[in-house]
Amino acid sequence: KEVGQMSMFDMFGAAEEAAGDSILSGLSAPAEINRKEMLTWERELAGVYLSSHPLQRLAQDLQDRQITWSGQLGDDLAGQTISFAGMFTNVREITTKTNKQMAFVQMEDLQGVVEVVVFPNTYKETKALWVNDKILFLRAKVEMRDSRPSLLCESAQETLRTAQIVTTDAPLRTKP
């Protein structure tokens, strides 16, 4: 200090300096971030949800609906029709030989990821529902392909409560 050198602690405001002289004083307060945006950032940057999974808020309600989770899918359920709740994450549309559209959809739940096959008639009826990050309830038949479970979608629906939770704009952090 005698020769004009500063320490790391001096740069960020020593105790004797006023708070207004700090190097961080020029920064503005963080903007409000809604829950959906925060979860999207977590997924994009880290590859996983860090604060909570979007389905976590519904987990209690889903226990009463006899939902089958992706971690429970196996040979014992092959050929059975189940109820499944998950978040739509990806779609691959194809056109059949009869010139109808169908889709191979990736759905994610609290226990993993599963492929859902949506045949032309069902896809035509439910196409508007297949939007990224939307939580859907499916009735589907379990099929095993190369020892991996796949779901054949019979119907898909979105409930009002689900729509409110996923699209909420309630801020997670507000300005001080």
C-alpha cells in the first residue's frame, strides 16, 4: 500500500471505504425472472433442472390419478394401456405412405425420458397440444422395442391446472 499497490480486498471495497465507491455499485439491480424462463435457462445451460422439475409441483396431485412413470415401464406392462403424465420435449414428424402426418415424440417425467408414438388419427386430433415444455396427460399402450419401453398414444389432454403451472409468469426474483 505504501507504493500504491492494491490488494484484492481493496478492489472490492475495504471496510473503510464507503459502499457507494465499490466496484459493484455501477451495476443495476437484476430484472425479474419468471419461473418458466428460469427453468428453461437451467435446462439449456446445465442440461438438467436445478431448482425443481416442472412436474414436481404436480407430483402430489398425480399420485391420486394412478399415473405410471417412465421408471416403472418394463416387460411386465407390455401390451397394457396406462396413464402417463410428462412434459413434451421434442417431436419428429413424418409423413406416412398414405400422405398423413404422424409423430415420434419425446416425453420427460420425474424419472426419465420415454418415446411416444402418435399415429395419424390421434396426431391430427391432438396436434395443437404438442408444444415444447407443455405437460400432457396421455392414455397409451406400452410397447417394448429392443428392451426399451415405448408408448403408443391413444389420447392426449392438458388440464387447466397443468396449463397454469407451466405458463406461470410469477416472478422468482424481484428488484430490491
